[in-house]
Amino acid sequence: MEFKVGVCQFKPELMQIDKNLAKMESLLESISADLIVLPELAASGYLFNSEEEVQNIAEDPMNGPTATLFKRLAKQLNTSYVIGFAEKAENGIYNSAMLVNPDNSVHIYRKTHLFFEEKRWFKAGDTGFKIIRAKNNVKVGLMICFDWIFPESARSLALSGAQIIAHPTNLVLPWCQQAMITRSIENGVFSVTSNRIGKEKNGNNTLNFTGMSQIVDTKGNIIHRMDKNEESVFVTEIDPLESDDKGITEFNDLFLDRRTELYRS
Ligand code: ACM
């Protein structure tokens, strides 16, 4: 099965939702793909200093500016998209990602493991690690940024049948891109990590994001890794069905060889 998967890397401007969405549209409007992954909190930026700021950028998951743009692009370009956004819910605000399909469906994942000061602004996600069908019925699992450091995130998605892990990020620590190679190997899945770039400053706080967005195959080969500063979209053709084969050798299988009775939960 041929499936064109892509990753988009850019520098959002803090709290400039319209400007950031316009930039994403200009990066994507000429790109033909089946699935493209964009960064965490892509329209809003990341470094908040108050609850008020977060309230101001939080969006309705179905009809906010991010959902509106990506529903339009999905239909226009016949592409599924995964993009991180701040989700305004009845009981609070979540650091979420949406998967938007050409058939106008929108599916939400809420970040399970919040990083650092995110715990001040966001509620911990309650959706869990579910499989979402993207274009062509491909099975996509969503996790967001710091979820990577808990191997259970990718494992749960793979055990549920994910063929591609779509991983929007705003990475500041140096380890994730290398670790995601292992996540792909140990679970036999493709992973697409989309990171942002640039320095973000808010008051006295500053963060530097590490770029190096990447697509990794089921054996841990880096199909493509961007550099630390480029703003671009990369698309490659993969066969998602490769993820359904968990064999390692004639005698070994990633899932059948698990000894869950000896593991701690
Ligand atoms: C992160 O989870 N945004 C580091």
C-alpha cells in the first residue's frame, strides 16, 4: 500500500494565531500527501506566563480557527492532518492534537503527560491512546511531545494497532529525536515527529526549540530528519502495512514474545 506521509516544521509566533495559521497554509497549499503532521500548539506558540494568556488562545476543537483551516485544507487537498492546539473544553483547557480528515471528521487526543509549567495551564489528558483512522483507513496513533519519555505511550498505541505514530512536539530537551528511533524499533511502527524551531520569549522566560523533525521507519531507519532551523515540509512514500509485521527473526516477535506475567505495571 502506497501512502504519502509528511512532516511540517516552522516557527510559530507566540499568541499570533492568524499569522501562524496563514504561515502553515502557505507551507502546505502546494503539498500533495495523504497525511501531514504539524507541531504541538502550532497556532498559539508555547511559552505562556498566565492563565489569561492561555484562555485567550484556547480554541473550540470543532469550529475554532485551527479546525476551520484544517478542515478546509483536508477537503481541498485530500489530505489528513495532525496538528497540536490548545483545546477549550467545558471543564478546562487541554494541550491537545486533532486529526482532521478529508471527510470533515475531527478526532481529538489530549496530551497525557504534561511537561514542566504546562501543569500550570493545562488539564492532564483523559482521552488515552486510541487509534484513529486517517485517509485510506490507515491506523494512526497520536501522542504529544513529552509523552515520548514514557515508553507506555508508544507501546499502548502499537498494541492497539497503530501503523503510524503521529507526534506533534515543541521539544526543548535534547533526547527525543534519538529516543523515537527506539520507539519505532521496539514497536515496529513508523513514527513522525514534528517539532517547531526558534526561540520564544515571554517576559523574563525564554525557550529554544530544537527542530530536527523526522520520519522513522519500522526498523528505526531515519527516512528524513530536518535541520535545527529550517521551515519546510517533507513528504515521503511509505507502506503502512509494514507496521503490521512484528517479526524480528524466525523465532522472535515483538508482541508474541512479551512476558507480561514478569513485568510490573
Ligand atoms: C514538551 O512536552 N512540550 C516538551
